[in-house]
Amino acid sequence: MEKIFNKIKEALVSGLRGAIGTIVRKSGSSPRSEGTKIVIFENGDIFGSIGGGRLEAEIIQKAKGVIERQKPQNIDFYLKGKDVAGLDMICGGDVEIFLEPFNPKDRVLREIIDKILELYGLGKRGGLATCLDQKSWKRGESNKFLITQDREIIGRYEEIPSEQITQLLHITSSKIVNLGNMNYFIEPIVSIPTLFLFGGGHISLHISHIASLVGFRVVVVDDRDEFVNSERFPEASELHCIPFEEVLNRLSINSDSYLVIVTRGHLCDKTVLSQALRTNALYIGMIGSKRKRDTIYRALMDEGYTREDLQRVHCPIGLSIGAETPEEIAISIVAELIKIRAESKEGGVL
């Protein structure tokens, strides 16, 4: 989602108008989840997708009018027959799209986008609320607001009770919520999960590439200079050449962190794992056979770790898809990361 907001920011800075189409409600087997966006620019460029097919084609067509009028539009779409086939769906479903305009003169939107990108950069949370009552929108002015985890509020929120606004910080999934007698589409703004790759070998090369494509921020760690450089890992956000014994003290690992241990040998794996178990990382995975796992586990239990501690570890790592080559193993590992990430987003307070 950060890429979407970056594209909107680029358009605003360059003086380009456009429209944002967001799935705000769905039922049945619609192809994408609530919060999925497509951005249509007035020069004809498009970024993102809400599923393709006739649905997307119609949204792109209607965006022209939204951009010209500078007023939003609610669009209900029932997918069936050929529409379903074109989207690779098994059965039909209802989809509601909120199509909203943006323009460089919209000061509120510019401030909100800047703050959202700042939150992503700082790893902080927030909640974005967009009013779905198109009549409440003034021409060329966004009717939305953002609240940050520091309780800073930007945008139009004057008629909404403060207790309802602060509740937005606790949401974990995008949904429609009634605020101040109007329906708003609420979206959590959360930091991009960080994947720490311990070991810069051939499997990590493929994991780094695939993980970056599906929305993970990648950090590569090895104790050998020649294995941690931008030529090997062009997608990595950070590269660290440090002793494996010091990773816990030298890295910022939190509850949004995913740790994948793929070092060059058992001893290094054990060294990293013993420190990983002392973190609150969301995911800990270690490559290796069950025999290797059991050997390392016995050694760690001798050091005082419990069976409950070790149950946090995914080992053998990755989904069971019969992977054999480094590329296939990397795919199985990233697939497991995607699964864990999706499961962590389920539920919500509101």
C-alpha cells in the first residue's frame, strides 16, 4: 500500500490530477479484498489493480468523469457470468467501489499523504477514515482524516466524537464504520513488515527478491563482507556484516519482524536461533532437516530454553510443496511468510 500512496504523492507534486478506486465492500467470491486500490491518472496512466476484467475497465472509464467533476462516486458492481470468468472466479459476488478524485490543490489530501508516508518511514501506526457520503464532499476537497498513534489528527473530522476517532487506532482490517452518523471506510496504516535474512547464501538471494515483490522490507545479515553487498541484494533495504553472536544487540527486531535463519551451518543457525527466541518477532523460521532441528533443539534445551519456546520456530521452514531447488525453496518460504502475515491481519476491534 505504501507504493500506492507514493504514486499519489508523485502525482500531486507534479501537478497531475487523478482518481482513486477502492474496494470498500464485497460479498461472495470477489477477487480482491477490502482496501485494494487502483489509481487512474488524468494522463491515462494506471497504477494498481482491483481484479481486472469488466469491473476494472468500467472503473477506469468512470474515473474520467470523477476527475472532471472533482466529486466522488459510489459504484456497486455485481459480478456474474462472463465477468466472473474474466476474473478467474468460481462464483459471483457483489463489490462496492468508492471512486474519489484527487488534485494538487487539495491541501488536506497532501497533508494526509505526507503524514502516511512519514508513518511508514518511522514504522508507526495510524488509521485513515474516508467519508463514503459523496454529497458531503466539496468540489476538489477530500472528506477524510488520519489519526496517528501519537494522537495527531489531520483532515476533516469536526463532527465526529473524539472517542470514535481514537478507536480507529485499534483496527486491524479495512471496513465500513459509522462515525458521526455517516459511513466511513476505515483503513489501518501499518508499517511494512521487515524480513530479516540471516545468511547471505544462494537461497537468501531468491528469498530477498521474491519477498520484496510481495511487500516485505528486507534486511540481510551475514558475518562475511562478500555476502552482504548491494550487488548481491539490490532489493535489500539494509545490509549488515556483523558477527552472528551480536545480532540481538545490533538489530531492531519487534512484533512486525519475520526472522528467517539460513546461515552456512548448524552452529551459526543455533547461535542466531538462541537470540531470536529472546525477541517478540512475529515469525521465526530455520532451514534444515528434522534431524538437524532436533540436534539444535536439544542443545538449546540444555541451555534452559523450554519446549514452549521452541514451538515458536517453523522448522523445517516453508510450506510443504515438494520444493527442491533453491528457487523452489525460496518460494515455499515466502509463501509461508505471506500466510503468517495474512493470519496476523485477521480480526479487529470495531
